[in-house]
Amino acid sequence: MSKPTKYRFSFGPWNISEGADPFGPEVRKAYPHEKKYALYKQLGFDGVQFHDDDVVPGIDGLTPEQISKQAAKVKKILSNQGLVPEFVAPRLWFAPQTVDGGFTSNSAKDRRYALDRTKKSIDIARAIGSKATVLWLAREGTYIRESKNARVAYQRLLETVNAMLAHDKEIEVWIEPKPNEPTDQAYVPTIGHAIALAHASSDPSRVKGLIETAHALLAGLDPSDEMAFALAHDKLASVHLNDQNGLKYDQDKNFGSANLRAAFNQVRVLEEAGYGSRGEFVGLDVKTMRTQKGKCVTDHLKNSREIFLHLVQKVRSWDRKLERQFIDARDYEALELAVMKHIMGVK
Ligand code: XLS
Ligand code: MG
């Protein structure tokens, strides 16, 4: 057995939120991003996930010089706090140009905006010391199927990935699949789609996947199997652990809070593959409940990390001999009871 992985954790500043939802306003006071960075270490986190405008607010109205000046400022804050920028993702779902999608918009002008913005966000990633960008393809999809040519859309996505790889010779593109929300039907709904794109690209070694638990569940898939698929192809660049209670809006619940056994299996698959041993982060993408009182609530982050670490202990103390015995005997009823008792902590 190789040395146990010492996990490193990351989250994005948007994970400390004000609690607005589509039906009502903020319920907690805003907390400035700059102040959030000072909280990471004490919560047990070393990595920061970014959207481009988390680093450079108002990015669309700024000159390249203003953008690099602001990026340098954030780089300094990170190094003062001893933090690592994990990735910078273009936020392509807020601008008026991305109402109908970015790379797959029917408007050539809007597609150009999406690519330019993405190149800016790659430059920001490099400027703050990260070699990764994430494509969560929020609005690349449709509400009615007839509004776009899906075949052309997938070709455009591939051209986009190639243009990103050509723009910067070192950048890695991590594709984060999600099957729906905000669109009815999103392109690249599963990790299989993402990895197919990676292999079709001009440099497959720099295109990987990022799996978010809730996104896999929304696709009706088992997150641990999705992770296993990516790991089998050495394509799992990062994970966004959280949880989801069935097929409803994207909930970003605390890791393990809806389905502890599924969480155990995600940790088991990651552990067995040595995930993290090459510096990959265990990312969390969790939101506190809207009902939670307080300013700057961070308990959900601390708690999800704690649940992950408890599950690591559960995986490491799982009786592999017993497992082998039940598997060899094809006694899966006994195997299931043993797993359940182990998770529940009863003998
Ligand atoms: C939203 C996504 C987002 C990405 C980065 O559901 O998970 O948070 O991780 O754009
Ligand atoms: Mg995510």
C-alpha cells in the first residue's frame, strides 16, 4: 500500500454567500472577497477556486493594463495568506451577450465575446499563478431543442477548446459537466461527453474533467462511477464535492448530508485511485442553507471538509479481507450489511 494521501482542500469565494434565491433577496450581509481570503487557512483550506470576475470585478469594462494590475493585487493577497489559486473559470452566464449561451450562441458577435472573455480569463489565471481554467458550460444548451443545431454546437465547443489551448501553450482546460439548470438541456451533460471532447482536441493531455457530485446526480448518474470513469482514463483534474436530494434545483448541500453511502463511495473511489497524490485538490462547492443566520457563514465548508475526512477514515478502516471474502462468495447481501454497519459504526 502506498503512503496515505494528505488531502488539500479548495473552495470558491461564492461559497460564502448571501442566500438569495430566484424567489427572494439576500438574507445575510455581503462579505467582501478580500476579507474571505483571510478565512481559508483557519478553515483548513489551501486552495481558492475563482471565476474571472472574482479576481477582476467589472472585467468587461477594464483595459488589459487595469486587468493585470488587479490580478497582481490578488496574487499578492494569495501569497500573503499562503494560498494557491486552483483555477480561474470564465463567468459566461451573467453578461447580456451570453443570454442564449456563449460559445454556442446563434449570434456570431456573442460567440466572439465568449471567446475573448475566455482568453482574458486564461490570462488572469496565468497572472495569478494558476495553469488551469474550468469550463462550466452554464448556458451552452437550449430551452427548446429547435433553437440550436446541436451538432454544430458540439463542433463549436470543440473549436473553443482548441482555441483556448492555442491561446496559451501551458493552460489546462477542465470541463465541468452539468446536465441542466439554467438551461433545460445542457450540452456536455456527463463526464463521458467531456472526455470525448478532450480526446478530440488538439492536445488531449491538457484537457481534463472536473466532477461535481450534484451535477452527476442531476444527470441520474452515480457520482462515484462518474469519478471512476474519469480516473480510469487519468482525466480527473478536480472534484466539487457536495450533495443533492433527488432531482430538483442544484442544491449544493453539504457533502454526505443527503446520501452518506454515496459519499462514502466517492471517497472510496478517490482513495483507491490515489487521487490527490499529484497535488489535485478536493474541491467543495457547497452553499449554506438560506435559513442559516449569521454574517459570513462558513460552517458548511468546515463541516463538509470534516465529513470528508471522517469518511477517509471509514474507507481506510474498511475491512478489505472481509470484503474480498464476500465478493469471492458472491454474497452481496452480506457485503451490503457489512458496508452499512461500517458506515453506521456498529459491530
Ligand atoms: C456551478 C458550478 C460553478 C463551477 C465553476 O454550478 O459548479 O460553481 O464550479 O464555474
Ligand atoms: Mg462546481
